[in-house]
Amino acid sequence: SPTVHHAEQAMAAIMNGARAVLVEKPPARTWGDWAPVVLVAERQLVKLAAGFNWRFHPAAALLRELGPARRVQFTALDDIGNWPNEGSAHLRRDGVVLISASHTIDLVNHLYGPLRMKRVTLAPDIVLLQLTGQDVYMSVLVSWATPLCVSVAVGELSDGRLFEIDLLADEWRKADMHRDCVARFMDWAEGKADSGLLCTGREALETMRILDECRAS
């Protein structure tokens, strides 16, 4: 369903007896829409998660295995001009930056957060978000005018080794991140596992906070 309805639908599920609720990313339009859902879920002891499936990306697993980093630069470019027509309608309805940037923001927050908004740049064909953290610098470019789609992490580990990882490389394309995310949620909902890599409802508030900062800027 459209993002604008997520919070209302999640709240209805919680109030009608759901034991666990998984909401597709991003979980709401704003921090203010999502925060009450988190509070009610916690009060009702309902397991609440947001479907940020890039946490299950094989490249994300590799980054976790590499360990602490001294410096990391994430660059993500999403060309919405190549999205199918129904995808474009989805973007217009829910917001280009909200839909396109939230995946990467959550992943970087999960790996190296917390992040804060540094700068937002608008031009006729692009929206550029620049975010910073203690050891991370991140840029997210949403474009209408380029044929490129890029997601790259470049950095230096705490032991001095350098790395460069292409999150959209061909070797990752067979990964079923959506299935892995839902399977983990079902195990968590049924008490067979902890939340693990899932983005819990409260963790999702961090991504919404950053997106709200970008919107306000």
C-alpha cells in the first residue's frame, strides 16, 4: 500500500490484536506519523518491524564481517527515469526522496550510525542528500536525467586496509533479500529467533528522523 497509509494500517493491526506487524519501508511519511505506532506497539507488547531488506544484502554481510571502519563513503545514485510507469506513480504519490533514499540511509545507519543531515541540494534534475556521522560520509543522489544506477561503499578499516564494494554488482543479483527479511520476521513473530538483522519499529525512527531533517532543509 502507499507509504502515506502505513502508519494508520499498522496502528489498526496493533489495536485489533496482531502479535507482530511488518511494515514495508519506509514505514511512514514522517517521524511524527511513525512514533505513535512504535509507542503503542511497545505498550501492547507487539513485535513491530520495518521491511528494510538491504540489511540482508550479501554486501552488507561482508561489510559487517570486515569490522570497524576508520572512514567510509557511501554513494548511491537512483535514476527514477528508468523506473516502470507504476513505479513512477508510486514515487509521485509517496515522495521521490522518501522512497529512493530510505534504503541506503537505513543500511548506513545500521552499519555505522548514527547519521545526521549535512546538506540538501536541489537542481532541476536531481536531489542530492549529504549525510555525516562519526566515521562515515554519505551522499544520495536521486536523478531524473541519468541512465546510471549506482550504490558503492568505499572505505578504510580500522587496521588500515582499504575496501571498495559495489552493492549492485552482478554477483549479488541472485540474493533474495525480501524473502530473507520476511522469513526472519516470521521466525521472530513465532518466537523462534530474536530480531537479528530486522529493522525494529524503534530503529526505523532514526531513518525517519534523517528524512524529516532533509525535508525541513
